[in-house]
Amino acid sequence: MTGAILFLAFALMLLGGVPIGVALGLAGALAILLADQTLMAMSTNVYAGIAKYPLIAIPMFVLVGCVFDRTGVALRLVRFATALVGAGRGALASVSVLVAMVLGGISGSGPATSAAVGKVVTESMARDGYPRPFIASTVGAAAATDILIPPSIAFIVYAVMVPGVSVPAIFLAGVFPGLLAGLALLVPILLISWLRGFGGKNPERGEGSLWRSFREAFWGLMAPVVILGGMRAGAFTPTEAAVMAVFYGLFVGFVIHRSMTLRDLYEILVEAGEISAVILIVVALASVFAWAVSTLGVVQPIVAGILGLGLGEWGTMLLLVGLLILVGMFLDGISIFLILLPLLLPIARHFGWDLTWFGVLLTMKIAIGQFTPPMAVNLMVSCRIARVTMESTIPWVSWFVLAMLGALLLVIAEPGIALWLPRAAGAM
């Protein structure tokens, strides 16, 4: 009964507009009181929830994303990708996906990339003949690949919460599924653009020099290489890689592009501090919720109920796909991991699923939810920039959801897509 009150209180507070971190903490505190447990468990679990070394990487990667946003890296990447791809039908829309994937290798935040790419490409795509709802849909879906392509904040949280899964292993496991997801999005983009005549109406887009645009974009293209290459070479841990990425971004901003000032740096630090504080407060308060779920014995009946449905291994997997996509429409990836992992891990262990592969699958499901209405976080950002309603994007978003589902099913059917690289690199 107390377990039902726990989830009901959380759901009611969310519907009432209570911030998710506060809702998690209050629901956990209520359950603790009703179960006659001591409230001292709250302070202990809040501290334990964030006193973990890998979590230091989160504010650093947030800061990296803010730094590269201010240095104009997104604009330079768009120019290079446009010169590379050309100016035909669907070209600029394809460029937005490619740029979002590169930025995903820098910041690992979907909404941040949706904002960065949307600000750069929206008006250009509108002049090139793309409808604004299609633009918003493309940017929102493209940004969803960012929690798959390392460094990913969601991957860091998953590795911290799941014993036996290392950050380097799940980072490497996300590379090919992330690339596959991006390529899957290009299929509907090119088909729709060709059939509807989207793009190719602004011939000036193809006149830039490929070499010149490459030189301008070079330092942005090298950022993922520095981050992932340093980890792969053993030069630094993921946390140290995040710090190195910050210094690299500041070097590019102050020395290479000279597009940053000390005032910009102050504003960037404030922005990154606010974003990081929100994330870590949610992590801390969700620890109270997770402790309440575990202590009150909520997990076992729910897991037993799911396994008792008799759906078998793949039927249960499809059930989880639908559940995670549905939940992903309303919550961000970090919150989903913090709330649902205590329920999902026993199911994964029951069927003997590899937990690194399972983490990639969960993240792909969440990525789909990030651009699926009605509460898609990435789509909210891109719609605001494109000045359209979310309802107007549904005809276009539906195709991107199907494309990403196709990529997800391939990774489910062939785990080697995710596991080959970390195994080859000796990370697992």
C-alpha cells in the first residue's frame, strides 16, 4: 500500500507542476514517514546519491557544451557540412543531423544541442524551402542522438547506478548505435525532401569553399577525438576527459577563434552552474525515492507481475520498449534511469541480458521519447526556436519515430552492434 502511495504522490505532484526533483524527494519522504522509517535516511541518501566520483564529469560536460555553444562551433560545423553535402533537396536537413551528431560528441545533452543547432539552421532551412514544422521535427529528432553518442550524461548516470558497468564501456557501446540512429533519421529526411521538393531553393548555399570551411570547423571536429581518443588511449578517465575538454574548448574560444571574452566566460560559468545544479539536485533527491522504493519492497511485486505475464524474453523486451518510449515523452533520461532502474535491472538479470547492451537499449528508447509529443523535451526547444506548435510537427515526427524504432530493433536483434567496440577495445 505504501508503495502505491509513493508512486501516486509522485505522479500527482508532476501533474500539479511540481519540479521533478522536488516531487521525487517529497514522495520519498512521504513514503518514509508512512512506513515509520526515520527521516535521517533522507540526508544520508541525498549525500550518497551525489558523492560519486564519476558524477564529477556531469558539470564538466555541461560546461563544455556551453563553451562550444559560445565559440560558434555549431555555425562552423554547419558551413563545413553544407559545403560537403551540397545544396540539393534534403541537403540542409541532412546537415542538421550530421552537426547534431558531432555536437553530441562534445556535450551529450539533447536539449542543449537542439537549441544550438536550431538557432543556426532554422532560418536557413526556412529560406531553403523547408516548412517550419518539418524543421522543428528534424532538429528535435537529430538532437535525440546526443544521449547515445558519447560523452552522454545519461550513460554516466547509468554506469554509476549499475554495478559492473563502466563508463568507458558504455561510452564505446553507444558509438555504433548512435551512428545508426543518425543514419536512420536521414532516410525519411531524404525521402520526404525528394517527394515534397524540400530544399535546393537557395543556390548560394553551395558556393562556400570546402577546404576553407573544413579549416574553420577543424577544431570543433577534433573535440570528440580529444575526448574519446584520450579515454581510449588511457591518457585519462572519463572524468578527467571532461576537464580536458573544458580546457580544450576554452583554448579554442580564446586563442583559435578569439570569439570569447572574460565576460562571456563568466556568463558561461553561471549558465553551466545552474544547469549542473538542476541535474545534480534531481540525482540527489531521486536517491531518496530509489531508497524508498527498495526499502519498502515495491520492486519485487512489480517485477514478479511483469514476469508473471508469461510474455517470454522478447515479449517482455517489446513491453519495455513501449513503456520506456511512453515515459520518455514526459521525463528526461536521467530521471527515468533514477526512477525505473531499480525495477528494470531485476528483469534484465532474470533473462541474462548484458547490462551494458541493456543500458544502450534503454537510452535509445528514451531518445525516441525525447522527440515524441506531447511532452518531448527536445521538440519543445526546437518548436520554440522555429515558432511553431508541437501539434503541427506530428505528421513529420511520426516518420522519425518509425526510423529510430527501426534502428532500435536492429540493436535488439543484433547486440554486437553495441558490444563489438567495447569488447574489441578491452573495455569489458
